[in-house]
Amino acid sequence: MLRRPITRWALLAAVLVVIGLCPATAAPIAWASAGAATALAAVPGKVLLGLAVIAYLRNRPATAPKASA
């Protein structure tokens, strides 16, 4: 185990800093996802489906030309 008391205190301090900073670093991510959910909820489903189809048609993979014999 850790024999030096200063090592134990340093490890404890590091753990407490990480535990204390985790909620503060996760908050902006939660705010962004809540904002995105609000924006998506305001757009009707048919419009989102239409945009998805348009995006697929514009970015679909190219098909290889068929070889003629």
C-alpha cells in the first residue's frame, strides 16, 4: 500500500478534484443536447424526413457502370 502519508493525501486530493470537476464539465454538454432537442421538437416530422431524403439523394454513393460485353 502507500506508505507515505503525503502520497495518500495527494491521491485523495486528486480524486476529490476529479469528482468535483465532473459535473461542471458535463453541464455544457447537457445544455447543448437540451437545446438540440428543443430545436428538433419545433420542426415537424415530415419536414425532417424530407430533409433526410434530400441529404441522402445528394450524398448517395456512386454506382459502378455496368460492363458491356
